[in-house]
Amino acid sequence: MDEITDGTSQVDCDILVIGGGTAGPMAAYKAKQKNPDAKIILLEKANVKRSGAISMGMDGLNNAVIPGHSTPEQYVKEITVANDGICDQKAVYKYANRCFEVIQELDQFGIRFQKDENGEYDVKKVHHIGTYVLPMPNGDTVKKALYRQLKRARLLISNRYMATRLLKGKDGRIAGVVAVNTRNAEFLVIRAKAVILCMGAAGRLGLPASGYLYGTYENAANSGDGYAMAYHAGAGLSNLECFQINPLIKDYNGPACAYVAGPFGGYTANNEGMRFIECDYWSGQMMQEFYNELQSGKGPVFLKLNHLADETVSEIENILHEVERPTRGRFQTNRKVDYRNGMIEMHISEIGFCSGHSASGVFVDENARTTVDGLYAAGDMASVPHNYMLGAFTNGMVAGEDAVDFVKEIDFAEYDEADVHAEKERVLAPTLREDGIPPNQLEYKTRRLVNDYLQPPKVTRKMQLAQDRFAETRNDMEQAMVVTNAHELMRSLEVASIMDCADMAAHASLFRTESRWGLYHNRADFPERDNANWFCHSLLSKDANGGMSIEKKAVEPYIIPIDEDEKDAYEKQRVKANA
């Protein structure tokens, strides 16, 4: 393993993009396309060739607004209703208006989308209101195609550097970032006029039922670093109490029904083989019905495919086992499960932060700007709800294009060298101890506490106890965590991010004294939705004293009105017993 070395260097750029998954490469690519003379750096803690949630492939676009199948207005309604009305429609509408041009561009990149006999996009219906799901027969090529475009654009890519803290000028504007080499622990200070955070979900927040640290539904490399960095820079984070919770294959944590099996006729069923929800679209209310069924005498819950024709099941298997999760076929074989003969047990995933499937993220406007001047966010860590992969591509594009305009007439903000020195001391502190607690043990403990105290249904006293336990664990981290090499150093930094996210999750959940978003924020002691007091965003940030502050933020006036008979569409999911 690489030894830790001492050293610091500095580089300058116009725009720094952090995160080499989906949103980051698109942001960098579009910024370079708009201004070829701009100096743009794409920073990634692993390697852009293989990083991010799309690194192993993707089965389809889950929110494709394609002319002839749906309209931007319909999509905005869909997302507003799915998110219990707490929605910045301007950001969603911008996405809906621009995502089709992104689809066409991805098509030109060589990414193949399923088409019908007339050569038109073969869009499937899964959602409650509209039709938005577009399968991708060769979704495993997405990352390769994207990387080719980065190389053609001659973008400057810096692999194996992990950003740790954002730097700010005296005027509060973003000045750059401190990063550390994940192979030798050398530091890099990057001055930048604008920074775009594209660092993915907080996928390692809760602990999978298997107990395996990296067996998460979300890409396990995404440990909430972007959420933590935005927080420490003073940016506002929106609706962190709206947890991501998914219906997944038991013990495997892969996706089950909604977007793959659903269009082919598969569905979620109870142990009697009966469908109990009308719509398998992943929403908080759908998860509440899932939870209710699990707790009833008709649980567990299953994915039902054994009523389908053999050739149909084979097509589903091809997508699930070859594109979406290459190891899933081996898992099902070892478990002696055949989709044709029996049903596949499902469960509720560990909790996480992810705007891709919920609404919890760094608050951004329709141009992907955060509340900090010069700081942008896109992808699964930005607050555009139900964002998914196409949302990451589209909003990454929006961020890159806007950032180019932002940096035109400004110079670098001047940061305080003392901030760099303090960050180096924080990062290297665990390397100076001869003995102590390794990062993996602290990570396991933190995530175990998240499961024990924060998993919905939420209970006030349990969340208060969580805050006490997190404080104790943080003290262990700051006083006793030890690392012996650069790889462990990276893991220690991820632990700090996970702990920050856990604290934010508890703080935000205690703030909103109502239940909303189905199971996502189900408070046992405040079981009712309270629109009179809580029809608003919660906005969490770091206060002047270094503590957590949270306030209500009004929902912006809708630009697409929602009819009364549409508002409760997602609350009518349960199939009646006599149906």
C-alpha cells in the first residue's frame, strides 16, 4: 500500500467540476463546448473511466420527456404530486424542457435506446400520470461513450484526487478547493472561479441488512462527500428528512420491479401472489404501502414474474443480469431462484440521501446555483426531486453552461492560507497516531446507529438519542481514529462525511413535526400531514458558530397549476381487497 508523503501544490482553473460519474462529465463537457478557451478541470477521487452510479451500466431512462408521449407540463405535474407538493417547479420544468435534447445527444454518442418498429423511441408507462420510461438495451456502454466525448473535447481530468473542503473568499464567494491524492496523500489546492459539485448520493448512510458496508443500493463509493462539503461551505441543504428508501431484492439490494419488470408485466405482490399497489413507481407513498404490507399477515412482499411467458422473463433477465447488475444472475442461481417458477423476495433498503429517488439534496435553483455564490450542484446530490440518470445529465449540462457565463467577468476570490493549513491538519490528524480505531469500525458503528435510530417510522426520542450517540462517535473519530496509509486516509475522510450526513438527517427529521412523503418521513408521534404549518422546504445550513441551523423556506409559486383531483393521485395506490 502507498505510504503517506508530505507535499502541497497549486493549480488554477476557471471552472472546477468535482465528481466523474454522470453529472460531472456532462457539466465539464458542456462548459468546454460553450467556451473552448475556458480552463476546466474534472476532479475524481477514483477514475473517471469507471466512476459513479453508471459505471456498471443502466437499464433505462426513468424520466424521459419525449414529444408524442408526454409534455413538460405533464412531467412537472407528475413530480409535484409525487413529492407531496413540496417542489421547486422552475427547476423541474427546466429539466423537462431540455432533457429531450440530451437524449438525442446521447443517441449520437452511440448509446442505444429501445425503439419501436417505426424507429421511434419505445417509451413505457410506469408512472401514475404520464409515460416516461425508455429502456436502454446496451446501457452498459453509457460510461464508455461519455468518456470518449471527454477525451475528444480534450478536457483536463485529474483522477485519484479527493476533494475535502471548499475554500471561500472574504466576500463569501467560492475560491477553490483543497484536495488530497488518494495514492500518496499529497495535497492539491485548486483555485477556481466557480465549482460544480457532482458527487452523487449519500449511499453509505444506512447499513444494508446484510451488514456488508459496501452492499448498498446506491454506488458505495458515494459516501455523501458532496453533501458534507456543501454544508461546511455554508450552502443550504433542502429536505434532508425526505430519506431515500427503495423496494429491493432481499439480501442483494438490486432494483426489482418498477422500471424493468413493470413495463413487461411484472409487479409487486404479497405472499398470496396478489397485487396490492396499482403503481410500482418509486415514491414515498408506494413505500408506505410496501411497509404496511410487510407488517401485515400478508407479508413478505415479492416481485412476481412467474405468470409471464418464458421469452418475456428471458428479456427481463437479460436487462437485470447483464446491464443493471452483472452479479445478480449468479446471486439468484446460488439461491436457487428461478423467476419462472417462483416469486422473488423483496425488502426495504437502507436509508440514504438522494434526490434521484426522493428530494433530499443541496438546494439549487433552475440554473443549478446553490445558496453560495460561485457554487453549483447537479446530479443525485442536488435538490431537483426524482432526478435519476437523465436528470444528472441534463442538470449537469445546465450547471456547466451557466458556470461559463458566471466566470466571464470575475477574477479569483482570495482565500485565507490559514484555512488550507487548518484543513491539512484535520485531514492528517489520524495519520499521526500510533494506535486507535480504524475507519471501517467507526463507519460500521455510525451506520448501525443510523439504522437503529433513524429508520422510519421515526420516533422523536430515538432521534434525540441518535444525536447523543453520533456526538460520542464523532469524538472517537476526532480523537482516536488512526490510519496507516493513503487508502485508509480516503476511507477516514468518507467516514467524516457519513457522520456529517447522519447528523444532518437527525437534525432535519426532528425539525419537521409532521409526516410527509409516505414512508420517507413517517413520524410515529406526528402521524398526520400538516399543510397549514409545513407546506414548505426545510433548509439546513451551518451557522456562524459552526452548529447546524435549519429554517422553513416557502415553496415558490407554481408555474404549472395542479388540479384538485390530481393532488392526491399518489395517495390512491392501494388495490382494494375486492378488486
